[in-house]
Amino acid sequence: MTRLAIKTVRKRDGSIVGFDASKIERAIQRAAMETLQDRGRADGIARRVTQLVVGRLLGRYKGKSPGVEDIQDIIEATLMSEGYGRIAKSYILYRESRSQVRFTKSTLGLKDDLKLPVNAVEVLRRRYLLKDESRRIVETPSELFRRVAHHVARAEANYGSEARAHEAEDTFYRMMRSGEFLPNSPTLMNAGTPLGQLAACFVIPVEDSVEDIFRALADMARIHQTGGGTGFGFSRLRPRGDLVGSTKGRASGPVSFMGIFDKATEVIVQGGRRRGANMGVLRCDHPDIVDFVEAKVGSNALQNFNLSVGVTDKFMSAVVKDRPFDLVNPRTGKSDRRLGARSLFDLIVNAAWRTGDPGLIFLDQVNRRNPTPRLGGIEATNPCGEVPLLPYESCILASINLDRMTTDDGTLPIGRARVDWGRLRDRIHWGVRFLDDVIDVNRSPLEAVEAATRATRKIGLGVMGFADMLIRVGIPYGSREAVAFADKLMRFIRRESLAASERLARQRGVFPEFARSIHAGSGRRFRNATVNTIAPTGTISILAGCSSGIEPLFAISFVRNVLSGTRLFESHPLFEKVARERGFHRRELLAEVARRPSLAKVKGVPSDVKRLFVTAFDVTPRQHVEIQAAFQKHTDNAVSKTINLPTDATVEDVREVYLLAHRLKCKGITIYRYGSKVSQVLSVSEEADAPQNERPDFVSAEIDYSGGCASGVCEF
């Protein structure tokens, strides 16, 4: 190619960057492939037209810097003059779609210095970027990550040199900016601000007195104001109708008090950004368990709560054997009455089928893995169920983006990548260090929380982008190979997380309650009582540009509802990549895919691609649970995973999921049947096989939905 006289290009914001002819060639090649479906012809046309475009640029802008729009105009004109009208049309349509994205971003009122997707920009605008008193955004995305990195790295000064703190800050910043690693939402929102509350999850005890109940309510309010989510065990409250000694009246029961907590949550907005979320847990042997199980059936009650029944091995055994089960008054410790265990279990699965609630928490399995049993038993979890905590404990969470932890640099064919174990190990060690630093710089909302959190120093390093990693390495989600892969992957993550915590213990000391932990006699010393958690990742996976947590993809192509009625079409980037590489990329095909929750019945997509690009609707309930169990095996906290079921799933499907989760030693289980809630953030057509002129709208998702639970309760 002719030696270039043009050295620079003027971007749309006025900045000057180096000229790169390969970008022109890739853009033309993309349009040619979409039109011709022939790799050889597309490559040849792209090379020839690029040479012509460069020549025209030299003639018109020699010694000057053309603008991006100038270059694109010449590309269009050259394609037309050379007789490639159809390719020009494809190029123009792509150009217009990018223009729409830029326009949408401009309406959001912020400078996107990282070139993030529109949905990521909108999520940043809504929740994370700092604003002044007039609600104007005062930082860019990269400045947000620098703010967080700088604040967290301040802890390093307690243990080493100033140079070490600077090294940590730069590493934290690079990991976040690249989307390889992101902490939980409160850390992104509050680091480096006067609020300073960085923890995601809290458990607040609720004791059996009016004073204690309303103290817990006040504690919840303070935590929600700072961006945290709360979990409660209501099992200590006396049942409805029980004697109140001080007044000789009758108790109203835990469900009625939960209603008060729910109403308070409704009016408390977290920093003006979002509503709070709660988990309510009631033991299976509480006399009010039936009221609890059916609290959401046929009503709009407790919409700010996820509900879970705390079940025991004894109860599950009684279910299997169809035996009666004692309901015990927590005030007296005596049996209130007997209930058929299977009958109660039937009520639970029917309610879950109808409403998505309640889930189950397997209390005995949770407490078998309790790292500090001498400090007390665990009765509750955070709102999404992945962090079982003692009273007043909190937990700091973060996730590694597995999509960035492979050998795929963008040039490998889909399915040919391998896990980059060295890079993953490095990010694990830095991630554990980051979370331990967060504990030191965190400003807890309650003194009791501060004391309990520092006593055990629990952290939760998890993952997101698991489904994307499977695609890159060529393993179908839900397959036996995927389960084995999940087991191997999480075993590695846990081993390295413990090694990182052990290293920190040598440098900084063990957690204060180490002597009363299960680790005390192990011969190993740890900085943190727990190290791993699999969180749903909600909005942070949108920022990272990857699939949510360990969930399968929720759709391949879909429409995202952005703001003010704006709807943007999205396709999974790896699907678009393989479609272009394999020559079946067409706009009509993507539109057809976007009408269906699965590729199974889409014509024109090769069978091996269908096998690899699995959505939640392709995964059986058993496969969902087996993936969760594989991760739980090597996770010392718990795993948040929603067992997504289609609308036509049966009550029996729910029953089998719950029983299987117990057999496979999960710590908890949650199902969601599409359409079981009036309000959900994912809309899936159930009539995709209707005639063309009768088909409903596309699969659509709200701006902040990344997969997992479509109910919209869990926002963390």
C-alpha cells in the first residue's frame, strides 16, 4: 500500500489521533460480509476499496487531518462509484446505528471517555457517577474508577510504603477500567465520598419485643440510606395470636411486622438512586409458616422482600418420608401443633410457582460451613441469598469478569480459546487484596456492624461472565462438560483466594476471631473468615459488558428499553462475530432471533452454533441446579443463581428443583417462572411461532437488566 502522507485524524470531539487504514478496511469488510456472505469476496473488496479510499484521502487532505465523518463520507462515495451499492447501503445502515448510539449518549448528559455501550452509560448516569447539588454529573466513567481505586488504596499505607499504595491504586484502576474486575454497587457509589459506606450486604437481628423490632427497623433505614441491602430472620418472633405478657393481648405475628418493614423500604430511597431490598427468612417449624409462605399469593404484599423458608435436614427428611412435622412456638420452645411436612412443602412449591417466592435456605448446610460456629448460628442471608451472615455482620463483594480471562484476543475463532490461568490467578490475588482494603477504609452505618464486620473480616470475591467464557472455550452451558468445567474453575478460584488471604495474614495478621473459627486448627492462618461468594452481579455485569454472574445468556438478540421511549437493538457480540465469520450474518436473521428466547427454532443458524449459544430457555431445571451446585462446592459463602423457568413450567418442575438442590448440598435455591409477576424487567414472547404478521414484539429488557432474576427485586 502507498506510504501514507496522512498521519492523523480529527475525532468528533476535536481530539487528534493517529490515522489507521486498517479500521477503514475492517468497516468495509463488515458491510461486505453482511451483504455477500462470502469471506473471500468480502476480503478482496475491502482491500481494493480501502486502497481507493486512502488514495482519495491523500488527494484531498494531504498534509491535513481529515475528520472521522469526512472519511466515512468518502467510504460511502467510493463504494457507490465502484458499483457496490448494496454494500454501501449496509455500511450506511451501520453508520446510522452508531450515530443513534452517539445521539442517545449525548442526551444522557455525560462524557463517555471509555466508549461504553449505551446501557452501561445510562446505568452509570443513574446510579454511580457523582453529581453536584443541581444533579449535574461531575465525573466521567474513568474518573469514577480512579476515585474508587484511590480511596480503597489508602488502606495500603497501613501496611507498607507510599509507593506500594500507588502501585495498588494503579492496579485497582486498571482492573476496573478494563472491565476485568468490579466491586459491589455501594463501593462504586460511595468510595471517596462523605458517606463512605462500601458494603453491599447486612443481616440485622430481630428479637421478640416491640423495642427490638423497631430498633431493627431503624437500623434497616440507616443501611438502606447508604446503599446496602438487608436480611432478617423473623423466626424469633412469637406467632400470630400468641399471648403478649405485658398487655395480656395477642401478638400480630412476624408477617404483619414484615409489612411495616416493607412500607418503610418503599419510602426510603438509597441516596436518591434506587429503592432498598430485603430478605425475609422464617424457619419451616415456625407456627406462622403457612402465612409466610402464602404472603405474596394473590396480593401485592411484601414487594420489597425476597422470601425464603429456612428448612432443616429434619424437615426435608420428613418431606421425603411423608411424615408429620412439629411447629414450635419460639417463645415457649414447645410444640404448637403438627403439620404434614409434605403438605407444607406442597404449599411452598405452589407459592413459588405462582409468585417466585419463597425460595429455600438450607439452614443445616449453611451452618455446617459456618466458619465461626462459636460466635453463633446463622439464621439469615442478604437479599439475594449469596451471603449467610451472623447478626450485624456485613460483607464486601466484588466479581472477576471471566470473559476477559481467556486467551482470546479477538482473533481466535469462537470456541477455540483457553482459560488464561495466569491472568486469572493475578486478578484473584489483587481482588482479595482490594476487598480486604475496603474493610479498612469502609465507614459502617452502625457501631455494631463495624465491630462484627472487623471481627471476622468476611469478603466475597466472585465471578461474572461465566456464560461468555463457556462460549469462548467451546463448551455449551448446562452440558456435563460445563458442570465439570465449573467445578475445576471454582476449585482454582477458591484455592488461589485462600492463598491470597493467607499471604495477607502473614503481612497484616489474622482476623480477630480467628482463634474461635474452624480455621484455628487447620495449620493455616487467614486474613478473612470467608473469601468467596457468587453474587448475581446485576448492574456491574452491564458495566463490564458481560453475562450476569454464573447465569446463562437470557437472549441472543433483543431490544433494550433505554429511556424516554428509546429502544436500542442489541446482539451478543460473540454471536455477531461468529455470524460474520461463518457467513450467515443478516439483519433479517438478527431480527428473527430477537423475536425468540432461544435459537432452537431459528432457521439459518448452524447447529453447532445453536449448541454453543445457549439461553436460559434451553437449560433444563436440573442443569441449572447442577451448575449452581458445582460452584457451591468450592464457595465458602453461598451462590446466588436464579433457576429461570419458562411460563409453561409445572409445579412438579419446581418441586424437583427444590429437592435436587438439597440433595446436591446447595445452601439455598430460588426459582423464577417467567410471567409469574406482573412487573418484570425481561419480556419474552411466548408466541414466536405465530405467522409473521401476527408476531408480537421483540424480546425486550429494561436498561439495567443483565440476566438472572427478572423480577427486579435484587438490584445489587
